[in-house]
Amino acid sequence: MNRGKLTTNPSTVPKGRRRIHIQQLQNVLLVWLDSNIDETNDYYQNTITTLRRAIKDVNTYTNGDQCLEFIQTIVDKKVCMVISGSLEKHIVPRVHNMSQVDSIFIFSGNKIYHQQWIKDWPKIKGVFTDITPMCEALKKAAYQCEQNAIPMSFVGPNEKLEQLDPSFMYTQMLKEILLTIKFEQKHIQDYLNYCRDAFVNNEEEMVNIERLEREYRTKTPIYWYTCQMFLYPMLNRALRLMNGDTITRMGFFISDLHRQIEQLHREQYPDTTAVNTFTVYRGQGFSTGDFEQMMKTKGGLISFNNFLSTTKHRNISLGFAQRATINSDEVGVLFIIEINPALLTTPFASIAGISKFQREGEVLFSMHSVFRIKDIKQMSENNRLHEVYLTLTAKNDPELSRFNDYIRKESFPDSEGWYRLGRVLRKMGQFDTAEDIYQVLFDQTKNDKDKAPIYVQLGSIKYSQGKYQGALTFYEKSLDIYQKTLSPNHPSLAISYSNIGNVHNSMGDYPKALFYFEKALEIQQQSLPPNHRDLAIPYVNIGNMHAEMGNYLKAISSYKEALEIQQQSLPPNHPDLVYFYNNIGNAHSKMSNYRIALSCFEKALKIQQQSLPPNHRDLAIPFVNIGSVHAEMGDYPQALFCFEKALEIQRQSLPSNHPDLAASYNNIGNVHCRMSNYSKALSYYEKDLEISQQSLPSNHPDLASSYNNIGNVHADMGNNPEALSSYEKALKIQQQSLPPSHPNLAASYNNIGTVYDNMGIYTKARTFYEHAIQIGQQSLPSNHPNLQQWKNNLELTLTTLNLSYNGIGDERAKYLSAALQNNTTLTILNLNGNGIGAEGARHLGDALQNNTGLTTLNLNWNGIGADGARHLGEALRNNTTLTTLTLRLNKIGAEGAQHLSDALRINTTLITLNLNGNEIGAEGAQHLGDALQNNTTLTTLSLYNSEIGNEGAQYLGDALRINTGLTTLNLNWNGIGADGARHLGDALRNNTTLITLNLNGNGVGAEGAQHLGDALRNNTALTTLNLELNSIGAEGAQHLADALRINT
């Protein structure tokens, strides 16, 4: 089958499939803000219709804040803004400096009123009382925005092939392939139907579509390209975003336009020499970021990835460049382009007399013209206006030839026509369009032998989308055909077995994957010489499966086989050996042979440092591997250093949404999570998720991994609802993309069960644990540690028990306490409001003497009194696990505070003690203060509304001078007054550990504020001081303000 001569419609969209969105048609949109817009009113409907003749994407707003929020969400587009009604003077100052806003148009009947104030705002293009001239001005602004948005790629001097800008590569690939395809009338018709779908609400463009349908062949492609209709902006936008669907549908037009320029070039420059060299110009605006990138590329190459319009008239182009400088966020650029028509280059032609508009001196270059940046010069005093000198590169330019050869090799040169285009689109991640092409190819193919490679491509698309079951179906169909039509040891069979093995690997069915990889190896051993380099691949695949199943010794054996094959044909420092050292290192790391693993990874790093430039993207890999080993060894600072080094390399060598960056953010997040730096971990995990959402399909399994990581952090932080939400999102993705028995599904069920366990919803927790175990038993060995953990979770479901406000009383507290004597799983017990009294507290105290699991006991509002506090104090002398005890509103008084204080002199585990509302008074505060002088473990003490007064504050202040453990002290509503504030202030001068001090409602007044302010001049530890409802007045505020000037 000659695939290069297929006459098929590649972009026939099945019913219910993709539709083009109006946002894809232009690089500019219009925002109309008017508080009086009424979309049901005929006047406004007519106005919107008229505005669409200038800019197709019209967005209306009546609320200024909502309008600005919308503009702030816009990425990679420019906004032309129309403001009318009464909002102009209020909105312009807020919107003028937004980089998204290109120009502003005031639409008002009172022109004189606006003429004066608009002079201060250069983005305002005028005040218009009539919509017709305003639409003309909008068309000009939109045209300039489109010219500024022409897609470009930059290739720095001495750029490595692997570092080429993807847009540079893909534009060249697509152009080369599209020019080999023979397009027919049905392709044009399909594109027109595609446009009808897009412009269904735009009468003017519907008329243009009809005209294009009638007259396309009677007028030239250049005429249509320069016509003021949708063709140019749609193509410009598609090439800027690398929208494979639109580019493919417009392939006939790209081909026709190129052919006409090529023909004109032959006619206009038949016998030229270097003497005929001439200069053309182009003026446009650059964002500051794009201009900085071009500055870095000086001496390198720039490609214009659309058809490029230039002129022989400098002043015309200079005007465009100068107008760009009106916007403070843009740089005006005048390209001065030297053309030697004697060189074999991308075709160009003068289109004077051919284009729709008779622009004298206009020269049009075909798509993907490549120029060398010779120089960049600032013009006069304006540092935002520059001349950029370019020369058109010849096709035999050594550097360009090297790039083109590389691109050709990467674009499947063994394929042809539509088949090759589908493979490139899949490489670009344009899976739906590639699938459409292959589906049409399949429908036109009658021979089973020719269907097999199409099945392979359809399977590869499904595999790239994470749709593994669909991939498996297509791969198996291709294998079935190959088994019937090829010899038993044909290489295509080995490839099919490997493809199926890869799918089973991704689905978590490692035994099946191993079976298919071994089949592939068996064929390759029969068809290849013993030490052929291609034999290394199945050995690696087999090693990977053994590693996944925990058979690390077998994995290492396979990896070493692969390495030995490579070493026989490669020098010792060849970059390809890195991959094999990394595999061996990973297996040793899994076996906890960390020193051997480090040795392997360091060998890999050494080879890459010798063979690659300092910031080559591949250098990140050994840093990641070395970082992973240090993380496993518990050396987190060194792990962070390695992961951050990898991220630094990737930021310099990869686009901002590359999946490898997501992986690095994930690695750094993992380390911070292990270090209990949960806020930092969450930040990195969210960056990982953001990139993954941009670069992966919405149901890709890697997204589930990102959600699981975020859920883990929320769970560790105790944010159970947020953790549950993340885990449920992960599970939903996995249910769509993984087989029902995949172990990752089991892990997600376990995660959700854990959250329900933490929330005390034990019935649901058990259900999810049981789901996890059921799946694990199907997909994992019986001794797998994960399966064992899930079983343990089911057995130890109850960790939190909340029995608050159940009227338990002292007798039932006795039975509960008996159960606690030997329980080792319950960690949190809430018994608030149960009236257990002193006797119930005695029973609980007896239990705490022996219990080794409980960490939190909440006994608020139980009337335990001083006797109950005594029983609990006696228990705390021996208990070594309780970390939190809350006894709010229990009437323990000063005597009860004494019993607890005596315990604090001995206890070394209690971290938080809450005695709010217990009327302990100054005497109780004295007891606690004496205990705190020796205690080093209590970090939080809450004495809200405890009637300690200024005397109690003095005792606590004395303790703070010595204590080195307390970080939070809550003394709200204790009537300490100015004297109490003085005592505490004196203590704060020396204390270096207290971070939070709450003194709300204490009547400290201005004098107290002065004492505290004086303390803050010296204290460097306190970060939070709460002084609500203290009547400090302006004077007190001044004292604090004076102190804050010094406090650092």
C-alpha cells in the first residue's frame, strides 16, 4: 500500500466529537464593559454583531470587578477593551497596566468630557461616539496584535540537537509532511464545514465561508491569505498554539499558499546573483520576555513559524515598531532583513498586485522561514525600540542542515503522507487528531496485512492517553495479524510482544508483562547476533518487571546482561551506558544496598558530566537518582540539594510545563513531607499537579499520583476533608484508566479508608480497607508489605473514639477505663460533657498508669474537681504517651492546679495542657509557674478565664524567665491589668522560646502596652501577640509601633 498517495479526508469529525471554539480563531479578543448592557435589547445585540466584524471573540461585562478578574485569567492573548457607560475613569487606572490589555477604546456620546483626562493613558486609542469608526480602529488594533503574535522559535548559537525548541521542530515537520500530501476538494469542504460550526453566530464570517466555497479556485491563495477574513488569524493562532487539529484541516491551504509563493519565486528570481541582494523590513511589538529571549539568541537563528509578511519600505515597518512602544510592557522591534535571492532558501515573493490589498513593496515568505540574528541595536535614546538585523539562511547552511537532518530523523522518515502525519501528531500529543487520521486510513484499508501497522498506531495513541485497555485491544489485533502473515521470528512480532508487555506493565500486571517481554527476547535472540545492541532493550524490560515484583536479584542480573551487551560495542564513557547504571543502581537501592546504588549513580553522573553541557536536561536524571538514595538513607538535606539541582537544570533546559519538572517538584515535595515540612511539601505537590494538568490527559494515572500526594500531606496535617477530596479525585482517575485489579487502586482505597478512620467514621473505613485487601490479594504476592499493611489497618481501625455528651457518668467510665488498660491502638479519646466527676477521673487515671497508646484525652466540662485532678496528676507521673490533656470548666481550683503541677515536675511527655475556666486564681498560677521552671516538654498552656490576676501573671512571668519549653501561653480574660503586663514584659526580655502570647480582654491599657512594647525591643522569639479588647488606645498603639520599628 502506497500511503503517500492515499486520498482521504483526515479530519472528518464523527458526530459528537470535537468542535472548534471561537477562542481558537484569533490571538486577540474584545472585552466590552458597560454597566447598562442588556443582552435582550436589540440595540446591544446589533452593537455586538457589529463589534464581531472587527474581533470575533466578544465578551461583555456589566460589573467592573468581574471584568478585571476575567482579563487577569487570560494567557497568550491580547485584549482590546471597549468601555462605555459611566465606568471609564474608574476602570482605566486599574486595567491600563495589565499586560494582557493592548488597547482601550472609550465609547461615549460625550467626547469633549473625555478628551482631557485620557491624555495620561497612552493605551487609550480615542473617544468614539459612533461605532463604525471605532470598529475600523479595532480592526487596525487587532491586525497589529495578530502581527505581533506571529509564532516564532529561537535557536541559540551552538544549540544542542536535544535542546531544540519543540515549536521549531514541529513546524518544520508539519510543513514538510503537508507538502507531500495531495489534497482534494473534499478536504476543502471539510474545512469549510469546520468553520461553519465555529462561526454559526457570526453572519459576516458565514458570508465569507460561502464566498470561499464558491470562489476558492478562482482566486489565488495569496489573495485569500491577505483578505480580511478568518483564514490568516485562524492559521496564526493554530501555529502559535501548535493546534494539530486546525493545522491539519488547513493543510490544503498551507500547501496551496506555499506552492504559489514557490512559483512566484521561480518567476521573479530566475537568474540572480549575490549582486541582487536587497533588504526588507518588518515592524512589530515583542513582550519583554520574548525580547529578552531573542537577545540571548543573538548570533543564533530565529524562525517565523507562519507565513511572514515584510515590506521594502522602512518607514512603514518603523511605524509599527514605534506604535508598539506606547504599551509599557512591550518592546518595539524593527527587523532589517538582508535577502540574497541567489541562495537556495525558503521561497519568498513580491506580492504587489496579487494580494487583496495593493500594498506596494510587500514581500511574503513561506511558512517556517529561518534567519540568522546578526545584530541587535538600540535606536536613539529609546531603550524600548530596537533594530534587529537578520539574514535569510540558505538551505545548505551547515548549522541549519544539521538541525533539519535531525528533525527529519525524528519525524518518522520511513513513513509517508497521512500515516507519517499521524505519527508526528501523536509525538506532539495531538492524540485525537492523530486518531481521526488513522481511523480514516483504517476505513480505507481492505488488506489485513496493511491494517496491522494502523492497529499499532491506534494502540500507541491509546497507550499515550493512559487508556490501557483500549491500547491492549489494538495491540492484540495487530499481533493476531502478524502471527498469521509473518514468520515466527520476524522483528515486527518482537515489537508487538514488547508493546503488549508495556501495557500490562502500566496496568500493574507484572507477571503478564514479563511473559510478553520474554517472548520478545526469544524472537530477538533468534533473529539478531548474540551481542547486538538491540538485545539490551528486552533485558532491561525483563529486569524492570522483576524489580516491580520485588525480585531484585533477578532484576540486577537482567540489567547486567544489558550493560555487558552495550559495553562490548561502546566506549567506557559513552552516554548510552548511563541508562544501565541507573537501572542497576535503582535495584540496589530497593534492596537497601545504598552504597552500591550511590556508586552506580555516581558513575552515571560522571559519564554525563564528561559528555554533556552543564545544563543539559539529561544531567538532571543522575541528580534525581542520587537524591532518591539520600532520601532513603534519611539524609534529607543532601537529598534536597540533589533534587533542587535537578530542578535547576530542568528549568533552564525544558519548557515550563514539561512533565519532568512536575516529577522534580514531586520529589522535593516528598522530602519535605518526610521532614514534616507539610506546608512546603503541599506547595511543591500543587506545582506538580498544575504542570501535570497542563501536560497530561485528564484521566492520566500520573494525575492520580499527584492527587494522592496532596491527600497524604493534608492527612498528615490533620486536614481530613481536604485529604478525602484529593484521594477521591485520585481514585476516580484510576477507576477510568486502570484495570479493576491494579494495585494502585488498592492503595487509593486504603488511603480513603485511613481518612475515614481518622474522622471516626469506622464503618466506611472498614469498607474501603476491605476493598484494598480484596484487590491486593488479586494482584500482589501474599507476603507483599503493602498487603500486610492494609490488613493491619483493617484490624486496627479504631484510633479515635468520640463519646462526648453521652451521659456516661462515673460508673460507665469505670468500664471504659478497664478497656483502656490493655488497648494499644486508640490514640484519641473525647469524653467531654459526660459528668464523670472525681470518681470517673480516678478510673481513667488508673487506666493511664498502664495504657501505652492514648495520646490525647479531652475531659472538658466533667466536674472532676480538685480530687479528679489529683487522680489524673498521679497518673501523669507514670504515663509516657499522653501528649494532650484538656480539662476546661472542671472546677479544679488552685488545689487541682497544684496536683497537676506536681505531675508536671516529673512527666516528660505532656505537650499541651488546657485548664481554661477552672478558677485556679493566683495561687494556682503560682503552682503552675513553679512547675514550669523545671519542666522542658510542655509547649502549650491555656489558662483562659482562670482569674489569675496580676499576681498570677507575676508567677508565670517568673517561670518564663527560666522555662525553655513553652511556646504558646493563653491568658485571655484573666484581669492581669498593666501590672501583670509589666511582669510578663520583664520576662519576655529574657525568654527565647515563647512564640505566641494571648492576652485578649485583660485591661492592660496604654501602660501595659508600653511594658510589652519595651520587652519587644529586645525579644527576638515572639511572633504572635494578641491584645484584643485591652483599651490600649492611641498611646498604647504608639508604644507598640515604636517597639516594632526595632523588633526584627
